[in-house]
Amino acid sequence: MKKLIPLVAVALMGVAATSCGDSTPTGGDFGKPLIFYNRQPTLADNSVDKSVMNWSDLTFYGGFDAVAGGDTQGQMVVDYIKEHAAEMDRNGDGTIGYVLAIGQNSHNDSSARTIGVRKALGTGDTADDTAQSKIGSIKANDGETYQIKELAAQEMRDSAGPWSSSVAGTAMAGWINQYGNQIDLVVSNNDGMAEGMIAQYGQGVVIPTFGYDANASTLDLILEGGSMKGTISQNHHAQVLTVLQLLRNYFDGETGEGMYTKGFTTPDKAGNQIKSAKVAYNADTKALLAENGIVTIDNAQSVKDDVLDSGVTKTTKDTVKHKILWTVYSSTDNFLNQTYIPTVERYLDKFNYDITWVKGDGTQETSVTNYFTNLNNYEAYVVNMVEPTNGALYQDLLANA
């Protein structure tokens, strides 16, 4: 049975939930799996917090390769410009001007996407949410060279948290008023913000737009052939299965390298092995990372079909329903709620887990940690933090349970 703890305001219930920042967690050999996902534990400089990841032998991160994903998004945009620069240059000034929607300054995935796009376009190599003064250039396939200029960039955050589609729409309306037909290109750290911006373009206006996540609604826009030209698939099946498989390996009695090889590079005890995307293990950060993929009109339909992983078809012989506490930083995040969580549900019959979902409000860590009670009732914990720098906080709560 899957349980959902509603998002309501409750008392702190004795749980101290102040930000731990870069602090080192207590704990040591905790003895139960703690799997972080979607938000990799990081320090203030967005580097991986290795003290958090080394907290115990059973602490892992399961997600996708953020840096490679940012580079892939940048390459997707460059490839499109090379092919379509002449038609993109709306005012014929020889410059491709673009605006950039940033999801969350403190999120390493968001930073990687911003840096990946700027490096590819030659407009900078930082994740700051300010316009870059550096002018890039791209030689189009027709032999003409176009200057590339970032006109504006902004973190899209409102009272409900970062990655705001509505704020992106408001920002886009302002940028259109300010820059007009100097805007030849729109790039967004995720699909939701991209869709919010597209809604502001006006009837019949096409501005090539690129997102990230391959949400179903965005795939529909790509297939319609309008402004939405591409997105990046995080290969959510492989991401979800990475977390489920790490837990499965623990319950199957795997230890050491068996935790990150069984079901990944070799079949697990049930005979399952992830095939939907390559998943590579990074020993330095204890992270299992799924590869990313470019999605355009050429392959959007096959991505939309959303077929289950052909390598995971067998049900474990372990019939025990293992209790998992699984947190989600926000009940409104597009990717997590529209794609990730439904995919988890689609595979549960193969793994025999009883999941208790905790959904936060996207802004306050306490909207998640307030529900960290009766923690000993669970056999494993899957955590998605509101702020990536708060990994130690969750470990301290578990250690003191």
C-alpha cells in the first residue's frame, strides 16, 4: 500500500530543522540505506558534499549526470543555431540574442545547465543569474558567422520556491517589452519555465525555445512544431530504477561493489538489469548517474511513448513488503510530480516496497522534516532536500531517531 502524507502546516514535533549548511553530520555506520536523489548533496560552492556522501557505506546518490546534461543541452542549442541561424535572426543584425531562465542558484543541476549553455555559446562560464557581457560567436552551416549575445538571465523564484513557471512568464513579458525582436532564442533550465515563457510570445510568434526534462506537455509542444524545439531527457526510467535497485540490492543482501553493480552492469538476483540508459558509478562521490539524451521533433514521439525498461521485467522473489520513507521537496515540481513519481509507481510491483511519501512545499525544509517521526518504522530512506546544502540535517535526524 502506498501512503501519502498530506502537505499541511504542523507543529515542529520536536524536530530541530535549522539549516546545517556545510556542517559535518554525525552518525557513522547507520546500518540502513539512505539514498539521495534529484538534489545531490552539495556545499555552498555547488561541489558535492563528500562528508555527507561518506556518512555510511549505505549512503548513495541516484540521479543523472548533471555536468554532462548541461553540456548536452548546450550542444543541442548550438546544433540548432548552426542549422537555422539565418531564419532565427529576427531583426537581421547578425546577432543571435537570447534570454536564459535559471531554476535555482543553489542547485548544482541548475548551475550545470546554465554553465553548459553559456560555455557552448561562448557567453561565459559561470552560473550567476545576471547577463553576461562576453559576446560569443557561431559559424552557421551556410558559412556565415553570427555573434551570440545573452540579453538577460534570471533565477525564477517566487513565494512557492524556485523553478517557477509563472515567474518565468512574467520575466519573459518584461524582456519582450525591453528587447523586442532582438530575442532570437530562449533557453531554460527546465521545461516548466520554458512553457511559461512561450505563453508570452504572442499569436503566431515563433522563437526557438529549449528546455530540460522531457515532460509530456513539452513533448507535445515539440511535436506541434512551434517554438519549442528541443529538450533533454534525464532518462527518468533509469533514474527511478537506480534508486529502486540500490534498495533492492540491500534487501537482497548485497554489500560492497554488489550494491552498485547488481542490476546495473550485471543482472540482480531476480535477473533484472537496467537497459533504458547507461548508468555509471562515480566512486569519488558515491553517485550512480544515468546518461542524458537530446529530444527534438525527430524522436519526441518515441520518448512520449514512455515504454517501461525492457531489462526490468521480473518480480523479486523476496515477498516481504519493505517500508520506505520517500521525500519530495515540493508537491508542485513539474518533473518530480508529473514524471518521476508516476514512474516509481509503475515499477513497484517488481520490487515489493511499501512507500510512505512526504511532499514538501518547495521553500521550507521543515515542510519535509516535520514528518520525520517514528523513523525506526522504516527500513530505508530516500531523500530529496529542499536545499541541496542540507544533507547533513537529514542524517542527523536519522542518527538521533
